[in-house]
Amino acid sequence: MAEDSSTTKKRVLVIEDESALLFALKAELSHEGYSVDAALSGEEGINKAITGMPDIIVLDLMLPEMSGFDVMERLNADEHTKNIPVLVVSNLADTEHVERGKKMGAVDYLVKTEHSLEKITELLKKAIEEHV
Amino acid sequence: MGKLYQRLFPECAANGLSPFECPGVVFVFLGAVNILIILLTFFIGRQVASDELILLIIFGLSIAILLISYNVSSGLRRIAMVRRELEDERKKIATIVSQLSDGLLFLSQECRILLVNKRAEELLGIQEREVLGLPRGKNLYETFPSLLPVLEWCPTPQELKNAAEFEPVEIQVEHPAKRTLRVTTAGIRNAEGEIMGFTKTLHDTSKEKELDEMKSEFLSVTSHQLRTPLSSLRWLLELLRKGRLGEMTEEQMEVVKKMDDMNLRMIALVEDLLGATRVEQGQMQYEFGACQIENIIQQLIEDLQSQVAAKNLSLSADLQDDLPELNCDEKKIRLVVQNLVENAIRYTTRGSIVVRAFSENNQLIVEVQDTGIGLDDDEKRKIFMKFYRGKRARQLEPEGTGLGLYLIQNIVRKHGGTLSVDSERGKGSTFRVTFPLASTS
């Protein structure tokens, strides 16, 4: 929780083009004690990942111009960013997308409608504990 | 007078004949004339002159001939009228048959074609006059290949005697266009109940299939598009509920909770729709592995306890010890059991729900029994159809999609199993799922 300072302000980059979802994620994660940075497109996300070196990236897949899979490919190809864990949070729920996401190295793949913010935060915390 | 006529000549009266048209009346009249003549000859007190007698007889006969000819001509008029009525009726039926949007063939008991309507000519690429009365067989099929799938099966006279209508079958015709036709065969009997032949109705389902595919595509796209606003709402409402955006009054909180519930319901509906489209497009993917059905059931019962308690029902499990392991897609089988139990909760207003699992005859059987509204025979027949919802079910739960059972039946079938229901209206239902054991599906 916020008061629990054992999570020494981990830095989360959220790449999400839907402003309502971004607002909710930011509000919840900040409340839970994370330092949250946001990007509204893949390109912006990659730049912020390279310059900001976040502890973890929360990535949407259906982004304008560049898809989330493209973003992962670019991040994986870059020496600096390839080790940043990526948590996919998307509305694409088909097995093929889930498998592709995991194959590309996503630490977890969450379907937005299936989970509450609380659950997402809990899984994010778990991912940070395991991968950061 | 009318009453006397009705009593004396009921047959004439019943057929609407006037006394002048009634042969019975003529008969009685002739009899009366004869008797009059005989009486006259006996009681006139003197020898009747032969010319007097002849005159009398001629008088009687001429009246009789008059009546008979009136009778005959009115009879002829009637016959003409009936014939015209029959002809009108025949024309009416012929027009209806020719205008039917479905193809129709009328066949003799020997499976020879006696009638082909316009639509059937179009669907099969034939002309009625070319095929009338021809015996089925290689010769016919070589000239008219589209007739082969239609006439391949014809009911035997014995089968016609035993059944009025036969299960529809789907056939494919290649000529004049590639089409899928649903063929329904039905016996035709005359007024005495003797079999005169049978009809085959051809319904073109190609368009329906095409439309169905379009509908699936539409559903799939919209459902995907719906997920984004629905998940946004879900998360934003959660922020409000948790007071992340400031304190709310009790009333405001109540409203937000209701909105949240409604939104979750919408999410569930969209997921149902997506599931159904996936089934239809054959896109449902399965990951088979070893499943412990008792774990699935116990976990579900735990998860659903709050729902059950809210309705004052009881939910329990009756599980056989040492249930065999099942080869299944655990996530999907969980969905199957969950759907059945949630339905039971939804459509039960008082009483209990029991989930049973046992093995029998190399099958693993799961039963969900409730004391709910139950199903009548018609509902039982239709309950697994896509989008079908019983009337009372709609009243009790207006929001359902009618897709749940359709969806899980498909899942069960993919596991090589069956889903069936035993139910009585007002007493409750038992849904039964069977899975074959020792099979890798």
C-alpha cells in the first residue's frame, strides 16, 4: 500500500492511447506508491523507455500507427531496454495474441475487461518482485 | 312447412335444395298422382271413359316430366358450379404453390415427379415438363444432376404410412449454382387418409449461411470495440468506489455501485457474444490437459457462495470419492460448470442447488440440479439453441443473451461429451454433462 514504503517508489511507464484507461491506471498506481510516467503512442513510449529507463512497462497492444507488438520488438532489439520487464494489458483476448505476447517476452498478459484495477496492481507488484 | 320439408327430406334440405329440386319430392308427387288416378277410376261411380283416363294420365305425366326436367337442369347447374369452385380452388392452390418462396416438388409414392413449382425449377435448374413422371435413376440424374441429392432418398410406402413428416436434411447442389438446400419431406393423404404421394420442400439456406457469417463478423468486431469503453468504465468506477477521487455520500456510493454492477453485466454479455462468435467461426482454441473435476466444482461453489446467500438458496456438492481424472481444457470446463450453476441460481427462487459428479459406464458425469422454475417440453427442445430464451426465464432475468447454453454445449461436444436436461415445469431442472473417460478427444 501507499504507506508501505518497502516499494521504494518503483517507476512505471504506461503506454496506452485511451485517455480514460490511462487516467485510471495512473491514479491507481500513483496511489499505490508508484511513480508513473505515461505515453500515448508506441513511438513516444519507446523514447520514454530509452530516456527514462523505467522499472517496468505497462503496454497496451492496439496503439495507433505502431502496435504494441512492434513496440516490444523495438524494445527487445535495444541493448538498454531489452531487460525492462513488459506487462501487457490489452483488450485482445484471443489465444494467438496472448501466445505471441508471451513469446515476445511479456512477463504477463492481462485482458482489461477481465480484471479490476486492484487485480492489475497486484499482478504488477508480483511482476516487479519477480523481475526487477 | 319448412320444418316438415326438413323432416321428410333431410338429405335435400341439408344440401340446400328447394322442394322443386328434390328428387324425393318428385317421387312422392308422382306417387300421389298415380294414387289419384287409381282412386278416380274406382270411386267415380261410373265407367271412366278411356279418353278421360288418357287425358288424366297425360296431365299427370306432363307435370312429372316438367318436375324431372327442372330437377335435372338444376342438378346440372349445380355440377357446373361445383366444378367451377373446384377449378377456382385448384387455380388458387396452383398460384400459391408457384409463388412459394421455397421450392416444392410433389412426388408419387414411386418417387416420380408430379409437380415442380417455379422456385424449385430455379433452384434445381430444371423445367417441370422435362421431368414429369420420369422414374428416378441413372438416366434422370445424368440429364439433371441436381435431382440426385434431392431424390436419392425417397420414403418407402411403409415409411409414409408411419410418419407424416420426416427430419429435414441438408443437401448440396452444384447446378445451376452452388447451393445448400434444406429438404423437408412430408406425406400427402386424401380425405380418406389414403397416401397419394409426398412433397419435398427445398429451402435455400446459402443466403442464411452468408448472413450468419456476416453477423458473426459484425458481432466480433463490435464486441472488440466495446471492450475498450467497458473496461474504461470499469476502472473509472473502481476509482470512484475506492474514494480515490474524493469522498462520496452514501447515496452517491450506492449509485456508483449500481453502475459498476451494470457495467460488469455488460462485460459478461459482450464476452458471451464473443464466445458464441468464436464457436461459430471455429476459432475457439483448446488446450487439453489433466483436470480434476472435483477441484473445479469445489472452487466454483466457494466463489458463488455469496451469490447463493444473497438469494437465500443453498448450494452444495455431492462428489464421488476418487473421481477419475479427465482430459480437458480446464478453463473451458470451469466455464461449463459455472454457467450451469449460475443459471441454476438465476432461475431458482427458493430451495437448493446440488452439483453432483460421479463416474458410470466409463463416463464422467456432472449434474447440476435445482428447484427452480423448470422447463416445459417446448422449452426443453429449444433450450440449447442460439439466442433462445424461455418466456419465464426472460421475465425473471430480462438481460440474458440466450447464448450461454449454446456456448457450453459446443465446449462439451469438443470434449466428446453430451449436455442434456431433464426438467419439469415448476419443479426444477437437472442439467447433465457426460464426458467419455480414457479418451483423448
